Amino acid sequence: MQTTAPKRVINGWAMYDWANSVYNLVITSTIFPAYFESVTGDGNDATSNDTVRLFGREFVNTSLYNYALAVAFMIVAVMSPMLSSIADYKGNKKKFLFFFCTMGSIACSALFFYNSSNLAYGLACMIIACVGYWSSLVFYNSFLPEIAAPADQDRVSARGFAMGYIGSVILQIVCFVFVLMPDTFGITVGKASQISFLLVGIWWWGFGQLALSRLPRTTPAGNPESKGSIFTNGYKELNKVWKQLQHMPVLKRYLGAFFFFNMGVQTVMLAATLYGKSELNIPTTNLIISILIIQLVAIPGAFTIAKLSDKLGNFRALMITVALWIILCIIGYLLPRDGVNEFYALAVLVGFVMGGIQSLSRSTYAKLMPETKDTTSFFSFYDVTEKIAIVIGMFSFGYINEYTGSQRNSVLALVVFFVVGLILLTFASATKHKQGKVA
């Protein structure tokens, strides 16, 4: 029977969440989106859609941001099957984790030089940082079933997310001081933002090395005598996972549900700041405060929903959480322009369900996985499912905004994703009960 790794290893694993979550908060959620909107906007708060020109085409600036992220996630979706299968085959997932940690942190630091005169450069750095962050998570997540027994996976997964929220909030507060009081340091608000991007890169790489030093070596799952290109073998491994899923109806249906409800969750997380800035006219300071609220509330949210899953089971807890997301999207659609207090209230609710659904989604998948050495290949399949969902979600959000002229319609469209996910979760849960699965 598998046992949970020593505390030093568990804390080391969780430390990588502490390291890389600053990207997710500062670059994805708060300072960078606001900075991007500022350097690409026309400075007129009365207009909700500003346009920029790139590669001979005019884009709504917020839609261009969404499209760039969609490109980044498509790159990750294409790459991760090959990379993760190679990592399992060679047993070198720590090396891949180091590579993408380094690549992402350098790209974040390089955003220090991004301003209104080099839009393409800024988008390129944003895409590279995104690829580095999400590619590293393939390898980070795949350590979970190796270091934690099934009974401890919900708790360990929640610990990782909690460490991530705490670490990211600490650096966010430091960056917040620079952005709120630039005169104190003799700099502009724009330069304060650029310094924040540099600090993210340093923090991510530095603490990432501490985490890597504590993670265990992995055992190669591949046969060194096997023939053929290792790159081709990587996709063959992914195809093998797909074939195995055909005989695991609960896991297969769960992945279908995850595809849709995660499409909504990730799009909300990635587009929330620009929605608040451009559509609701929420000042940058208030946006950063609201995101901090989300991060702080997400910590008890992750542990509360983990306890809920202990009492009701993973599927029922997930269904309750997805139903709450549907309600929150409708509230987000109805929020008034300049409604700062209403935005704060929504941030509290979003934060509570955000941490819980991410942590529980990951641990539910780990529980439903078969016993195998090819853990990275299985988590690669999970990762590809997630990334393709994000590509569709972000492209849809941007396109609906350009087509209708309002991001509110994009938010309302997310309700459809959550509803489909909830329906498929119900089917997966029913199948699980018939088979008597543990989840």
C-alpha cells in the first residue's frame, strides 16, 4: 500500500505552488492586465472598448489580450503530451520542471522592458511566460499521486493551493506598495508595474529551486530497449491513455464534465481583471484589492470544500460548487458600471469557490486514476483537456466581445459552459455510484 511522503517532501512540493503562483496573481490577474489595458487604451474611461493595431489588423485591446492567451494555451496543449510522456519515459520530470520554471520566470522579468511602443514584444513575453507556467504545472501536478496516498491527496492538494495563495499575496502586497505609492520611490505608476514584473520572475525562480531540491527522483517508466522516436512515443503514450479511458467510464465522463466547467472557471480567472477595468470601470487600485480578497478567501475556501468532499463525496461537492459558479456568472453579468462595492462582494464569493474547485478537481482526477507508473502521461491528458478548454473559453470570450461590443455578453455565455459541466458531472456521479467507485 502506498504511503504519504515525509513532511519535508510534502512541504517542498507545496513550495513550488508558493513560487509560481505569483505569476498567476501579478501577471495573470492583477497588475499586468491593468498595465496592458493602460498602455493599449485611449485613456478615456467613458469608452469600454479601445482598439490597437497589430500585424495590419485592428483589434479590440481586451480581445487581443484574450486571443494571445488562447495562442499560449494552444502551444501548451500541443507540447505537453510529448514533454510529459518523455518525462515519464526517462524519469526526468524534475529537469522539465526546472526548464519551464526558468523559461517562465525569465519571460516575466523581461516584461520590465514592455511599454506602449513595443506591443508585439509584450505579447510575446506574455505568451512565453504563460507557456512556462502552465507547462511546469504538468510536471508539478504529476508528483501528487507519487508523494501522497489516495486518502491524503485532497489534503495535500489543498495544502499546495493554500501555499500558493499565501506566497502570491505576500509578493502582491509588496508590488501593491510600489503601484500605490510610486512617488515615495521616485518612479511612475508604469515603472512600478514594470518593477513588479521583474520581482515576479526573481521570486518564481528563487523559490522554485528550493522546491526542486526537496522533490524526489522519479523512476523511468519506459523501456530503454524500445525502438522508434521518443517524440513519437510520447504521443503514442497519450493515445494509450485514451484507450485506457474507454474502459474507465467514470474517469472518462468526469473528464468531459471537467472540460466544460473548467472552461468557465479558467476564463473567469483570466478575463476578470480586464472585465472589471474596461467594462465595469473599476479603478486599478480597487481591482488589485479585489483580487487580493479573492486570494485570501480562496485559502479557507479550498479547505472548506475539501472537508465538504469528505462528508458528501467529491462529485457532490463539485456539483454544488459548479452550481454556485453559475449563480456568480449571472451576478457578474448584472453588476453596475462603477459599482466598486458590488465588485468587492462578488470577489469574496468567487474567491471562496475558486480555490475549492481547482483543488478538488485535481484530487478527484488523482483518485479516479488507475495505479500506474505513467502518472505524468495521465496528468498530461488532464492538462490537455484543461488547456483546450481554456483556448475555446478565451477565444469565445474575446470573439463575443468584438462581435457584440460588450464583455457582459461574454460573461453570460460562460453560464452555458458551467451548465453543460454540471449535467455531465451528474452523469459521471451516477456511473460512479453504479460501480461503487471511491470519489
